[in-house]
Amino acid sequence: MDLSCLTPSELKEYRDTLAAVLELRAAQAKAEAEAAEETKKREAEAVAVEAERKARLDPNGNRFAALQQEGLARGNARALVEAEKTYGAGLVVGRLLRATAYAQRYDKNFTPEGVARVLRDVYHDPDTCALYEARMATRALSAGTPSEGGLLIAEAFSEEFIPLLYANSALFKLGMRSVPMPNGNLTMAGLASSSTATYGGENTDTNASQPGFLARSWAAKKLTAIVVISNDLLKSASYRADQIARDDAAMAVGLKMDSVGIQSQGLGYEPQGLKYQSGVNDLTINAEINADHPAKFFRRLLAANVPLSPGGKLGWLFNEDVWVCLYNLKSTTGQYYFREAMDRDELLGKPFQISQQIDTASNVTDMYYGDWSELICAQQSSMEFALSSEAAYRDSSGTMQAAFSMDQTVMRIIDRHDIAPRRPGCFVKCDDVQVANAA
């Protein structure tokens, strides 16, 4: 616009109008920004309220969210979360186990409050202390005399221990499912065989067919694991010490569950392992394993005519000797058959797990294939943890040891469960795999 043609009064009027417009636009922009900021603030507050609500309903969803909202966390919670990135999840379990053992050893009048004092005053961890006190206040402890080591932290923290157990068990890694068994007994039905169909002419009879069903039962058996902790570890606030306590406890239970779930004969008070379950499909190789044998497992499973679940977990289970033999199999031209796939932890497109709980005797061992989601671990209740600095225990050689004279604390873990396949026909076992080449 050419302003030279305007009179002084018109020019002044134009400038005043322009300034008013710009001022109005600036005011509108400011109002819009303030409104947007207020909306953002309200949304953030709503998110925080919802997060706090979820955290209170499920403390394991975000272990310290509720505490941080209340202003109780002062850095240790964040430190613990950061440490879990390095040492793995579940450090709180290891810390609580050590704190309980420490309190029991050094507090003559052992009470839950003693554990809280150790967390607060020895480990200088106020937020884990607050978390512990909150859990203990809202959950009833199982029966037991604290002075005798019967304080069971499982009621408050066993749900955090279970994922650690899964990570230490080959059976759980493959897809074994855990289901509750509140009364110590459980019965489930499974489809054993498929229906059949036939063609026929007009006005001719057709034989009816029905799918076959079977009923499987589980009854609780008591697993007791003994873990020995050096008392030197109890005084340390190091996350590495939490890691050691956590890993020792989870490994002790996980390995025993694997050992029994795979090859226990079911004598006495143990569950019967997959090797001795009736109805599991047998495959005979009776030779050094070669590149053709893995496919025979799949064929044997299909030949059993057992309906497989659409969401099933097909996979392999074998020990380190079978792994070596399969990994080193190669053609006459030097090409390895399975090595590339096994580097991805797969065999014929399905995952595998190596378990040292499968024995090799006289260069002969076992190998399993199947739908591991059909293997059920029925659990009666939460795991129980008890600790004592005066108990005696048997070491790996069977020699009796006294925790007091060895300056150790003994942790006893009890879990009541049973392990059995819902449909045994979903598994194939071979107990004559020769692995002389593994040496």
C-alpha cells in the first residue's frame, strides 16, 4: 500500500488502526498459548492420577510409582530401577531376602519391623523400606513364628519372584503354563483325538464319530530348595549382593523344577516327569543323531493325530551333548546343516532350550519335541521363604553343615505344585539318542 498519498491525519489513523490490530492479535495468541498450556497441564494431571491409581491397584506394574507420587522416594527407587538395567529385574527380591536374613541374625527380637530398620538404616534405602512396610500392612502374612525364621516375605513379594523363576527354567522358557490350584487338586479335560468324516451315497448310513477326550489330574507336591548365603553379603548395600541372592534363589527352584518335570519317575513325593508320562509319543532312533532325525520328531507328532492348539508353543528340549552333535553336523562338502539356525536358537524353525538336567549315560541321552503350552505347572499357593542362621543343611556331597559355625544364613524356599502334560500326545520323546561324537 502506498502511504504517500495519505494526509497526515489519515496516516495517523492508519497507524493507530494497525497497532490496534497487532495488539489484538498478540493478545489472542497469548490467550491461545495460555489455554494450550492449561490443557496440557490438566492432561498431565489426569495421566498422573491414572498412573497412581494403576500403581496402587497393581504395585508391580510400576513398583515405585505410588511412592513417588506420595513424595516418599528420594533417589534410591530411581537408583534401583537404573541398577536393574544392568543387573536384571528383581533386585528388590534379592534385597529383601538379604535384609530379612540380616535382621534375623542381628536382631534378637526379630520382627517385620526389624527388616524395615535394616532397609532404612543399614542399606540406606528408604523407599524400598516404605514399599516393604506398605506391602506388609496390606497383606496378611502366612502362619509362622518370626523368631524361628517363619517370616514369609512371599505373601508380599512372590509375584516378583515368579518371573525370575521363569527365566531360570527351560520348561517355562519353552512355554509351560502356570495355573492356580487353590485346593491342592486340579482336574482338566483335553481333546485326545480328532473327529472323523466319511463320504457316502444317498440314503446310506454314515457312522457317527466323536472327538476323544481325556481327563488329567494334578495334586500338589512340596518342593523344598535350600540356598546358603554368606553372612558377609548381608551387610553390603551393593546391588551385586542383591543380584547374587536373587539369582541363587531363582536358580535353585528353577533347576529342580526342570529336573523333576523332565525325567522324574514320580516316586515318593515328586511329580512324574515327561519322560515317564503315559501317552507321550515314543520315537526310536538308536543311532548317532544325523541330519534326518529332527524331521522324524515332527512326523511322529503329526502321525499321532493329536489336535495342536493354534496358539501352541512348539519347541525342542535337549542337553548340551545333543546340541554339540546337531551344531557340528555337516554335509560331505563341509556345509553345516543346522548351525546358522541354531545360532538363532532355532531348529527346523522352532525354538529350543538346552537343559543340563537331562542326563547322558554311556553316550545315550534323551530328546524332546512338542507343544510346551500343553505342559501345566499347577501351583497351590505363593512360595514361602524362611531364613535361619542356626539351621543345619546338607551340602551337594551330602555332608551335614552347620550354618552358625560356617557364618552363613540358610534360606529355605517351599513351593507346592505339580507338573504334568494336559495332553501327553502333544509331545514326542526319544530316549536312545546316541551322542558319542559330542565328546
